Amino acid sequence: MISFKQLPIEAKAAVAAGVVFFSMMLSRSYLAEKLDFRTQRWLLRLQMALFANTLMLMGSLHVWRSTVTTFARSSPASSFCFMLWKIAVFMFLALAHSSFFTLLFLVAEEPYFFSLAAYTCLGAYIILIFFLFTLGSVEQAYKFLAGRGAKAGTGNKNRTALKPVLAVLLTVVLTVIGLLNASQPPTVNSVEIPVHNLPSTMNNLKVVLLSDIHLGPTVGKTKLAMIVRMVKALKPDITVIVGDLSDAEAKIIRPAVEPLGELDSPLGTYFVTGNHEYYTSDVSNWFELLKSFNIQPLHNENVKIVSPKSNSDWFCLAGVDDIEADVLRYSGHGMDLKKALRGCSSEHAIVLLAHQPIAAKWALQERPDINLILSGHTHGGQIFPLNAGAYLLNPFFVGLYQVGQNTFVYVSPGTMYYGIPMRLGSRAEITEIILRSP
């Protein structure tokens, strides 16, 4: 029987990841009632950071072998340039690994440079892993097609060395493009959506949709103030924020949230939770903070949006808690569509705010009379190559979808970004939705 010491280091990392994941499950099941709330919150976030790092360790070992060990034989180990390269790769990997811990220790009104650097390295790390794997697969396919009988020679060695060089070059280019793309203000996308049963007096009502701002290690007050200015310039009747506003506790990041107090939509500003609000384990404090800025959380509830032209004309605006609350067993929270739509009938238009597209799908299965659902969560994949995964994992990916004759779903690609200050194959967006009466 093979002992733990005899296992290859990748297998040891996999075992460590399994142990951390198991400890997360145990702490949720058996320690939840024994630990105070603040300790639970820190323990969960620390476990998540450790779990991510143990998984990344397997990829980091592959990066080191591909970009350093591969060249060790051809480059004198003591050469100055090679030593600099080894230090650069080590620092790159160390920064990528440290990104998850900045959420615990480096969150303030404005992002720290270290946090921006760490998350940039994390984004580059993801891209680099993808190209090393893809080019490695191409290399293996070439060897197979060329025949196993081919003798190893200089050409094979050159091809082996070419793979990491090409992967690094592609990673650098895409990282720069991604950083430049994400540094631009979000685009304003105007969408007209016909809403069944919307009163004629509410025709052309303007709703501005925000999602996935992710205040935290890499998004601060300056970027939020820019978003608020852009929203105010659109002069919306209603503003809605469909989750993932923040990745940090309300008390820590309160100064960065202050620009939200300038939102002054005449028919109100509304908010529903995303999965990241539950990762902060601070939802109640977030609700109180938002209320102080005249932003109304819709905690499995609804409000009547009354026409400015006629008190007898209205539609139902409802919001549900994010489905992650059920997974985390977050007390007093969880998606409850029946409660959220209590009093909303098919005689009036129904607009639902639900952070995740999968929640939108579940809602329509239960209540097909919902006319419009506004979601976010996917970020449009945010960066290549995560776009493909986000597309496959969500029933609605990004943009406008028609479901049946009288129902539409709109999924925002996000107003900022999560952690990694990059966008590749997607663009941050503020959505201006014009509701049309049929």
C-alpha cells in the first residue's frame, strides 16, 4: 500500500484540497451552532481561500515545470537571466495564490495596489494554464499522429521549448488586452422589452439595471461613483441592483458605498441579494446600510410600482433571495417565490429580480405568468477561457431571451467585474431597459 509520503506532490495537493473541502462541510453541519456568527464567517472565508489555493497548487506545479524546469537543462542554473526568470515565475505564482487572502485582509475604500497586482496575476494564471494545457494536448496529438517510432531529436526538444514560450507570450498579450478592456467605463446598452399587461400609462418606463459590481479588493469608491454618475445621466424611473454588490462586510467597506446615496430614481431603487452577499455572511447589515441610502431590499417580497400618471395603474416588482442562501443554510434566507409573488396575479404585469439565471428558470417553471425576469451572475464569462464554462452552466447566458409568448429574461453581463480586473470576450454594462406596453 502506498503511503502519503510516497504520493506525487500533485496527488498530495489533491488530498489536501479534499481535506479542506471536507472540513468546510463539517463546520457547516456540526460547528454552526457552537461558534459565534463572526467566527463562522471568518472560518468559512478562510476555508474557501485555502480550498482554492490547494486546487491551484496542482496547476502551479505544472506552470513551474513547464516554464522553469523545462529550461533548466539548456540554461546554466547559475546564469543571471535564468535566476531572474525563476524569481519572476515564483513571484507571479505567489501573487496569484495570495489573491484569495486579500479579501480577508486588504479591503478598503479604494483598492490596494497589492490586491490589483495579485488578482491580475490570478487572471493571467488562468489564461496561462489554459494555453499550457491546450498546446500540450496539441503536442501529444502531433506525437501520436507522427508515430511512436519517431526518434527523439533536436526538433522534438525545440517543440517542447516552444510550447511554454508561446503560452507565456499569448498570456501576456491577452492580459494586457483584458486589463485595458476592463479599465474602460461600462457601456450603456439600451434594450426595449414588450411587457404583457403593462398599463399604457407606463409605456416607455425606463428601468436601469445594475449587477455584479463586486465592491471589494479591486473595485472601490471611485468606480462606484462613476457608475452612479452614468446612471443619473440616464434619468431612470426605476433603478434595480440584482445582486453581488459587494464581496466584503458592510462595516469595512461602508465609505466606498456612499455614492449609492446619490441615486434618486423617482419610482425607487431596489436590491436583491446575489451569492456573494451570502459569502460575506453580513446580509442583515447590508440591508440596513442600503436602506439608509433609500435603497429598498426585496427580501422575497414585492412592491407595487404605481404609474406617475394614474394611481389605478401599476405592476408588480418582486425580488427573491439568491439560491446560494439555501446551499449555505443561511438562516432566514433562501429563494421563496411564493412569498415573493404573494399578491401578484396575472392580471397585472409581473417583473422579477433574481440574481442567477438558474433561479430565473426555476421561477418560470413555477410561475410561467411572470412577464420579465432581470438577472446577472454570469459576467458574460468575464475572461477567456471562462466564457465557455459560464455559457454551459447557465440556462440563460447574457442578453435578452424570449421564453414563451409573453415572457422575457434579460441577463446582465455585469457592471464591473469580480476580483480579476480584466475582461476578455465580454464587456461591462449598464443596461437601460425601456418597458413597452403592448
